[in-house]
Amino acid sequence: MTDSILWRRLDLPGHEVGRVVLRDNRWELSGTAIFVHERSPCRLDYFVVCDSGWWTKSAHVSGVIGDREINLSVSVDAEQRWRLNGTECPAVAGCIDIDLGFSPSTNLLPIRRLSLNVGEEAEVKAAWLPFPSLMFEVLPQVYRREGERTYRYESGGGAFVRVLEVNAVGFVTNYPGLWQAESAT
């Protein structure tokens, strides 16, 4: 299985392409985000590997934020201990999902892993890489499946709430105020 999507940012100039592939009994999520931050061009490439049950196992983020070079390597062991560039990050120990703060792509991970029925909800804690710091924080999240292709997403204890529309794969196609899909396969 291979699916790809192109998003347009709604809050500032930018686009992102994302792709999910099932390869050797693991899921690979990859993409490139190109956008403007504080009047500087940014390009961030990412590659996330999940096991067959959609648990994050590793990730790599590279690119530039203005003149700042980014090269992050993330690994997660069997006890859900996270490492960023080889340094253990106890604050996010036990988290299952990575959340890339610059991208809508990683909403796919808990959506697929949780496999909620309409009307069900689940609380998760994501290992969040907020933009532009890209330093791990725990981000409590709630996903509630409201319809066949809609999820109510909440984070920060209700400080941030959006109703997300998704496609059959689980990619977000409409993230109000932030992202809109322009094309998908």
C-alpha cells in the first residue's frame, strides 16, 4: 500500500507533501514541508517508521529553518524510552506516537493505531516536537471519532480543538485554519 497527499498551509505561505508506505511489515511515513517562518524560508524533511500496529519506532527530521540547520534522529526502544540524537528524553517516556509540530501528517498515526468506531474517543500522550524549538514535550491529546471521516481533536487540556476531516487512509484532508489537502492518491 502506498498513498500520498499534498497540503497547502492556510496560516502562512507553504505546502507539504506526505507519503505513507507499508514495507516489510512496517509503516513508513515521509514527507517534506516548505513554508515561511518569521519571513525566513523553511524546509523540513521527515521520515517516521512505525511497526505494523502504528507504534512509532524511529524518526528523522532534517532541513533548514532560516539559516539554522536541522538534523534530528529519534529512536524508541521496546520500553517506550525515547532518544533524540542519542540522548534519552525521560519527559516523553511511555509515549507511543510522535507528533511533528510543523506537519498534519502525524495525526495519521494515532488515527490508524486507535482504529476508533464512530462515537468512541481515546486519550493519548504524544511525544511532541513543537515548532520551532523541536525539543520534545509531552502533549496530551484526545481523539473522538465523530463520523466516518471526521475526528474531534483536542490538545493542551482543551486549549486547542479542531474537527479534522480525513481520507480513507487516515490523512487529514481539512485541518481548519491550518492545512487543506490539494491532492491525494
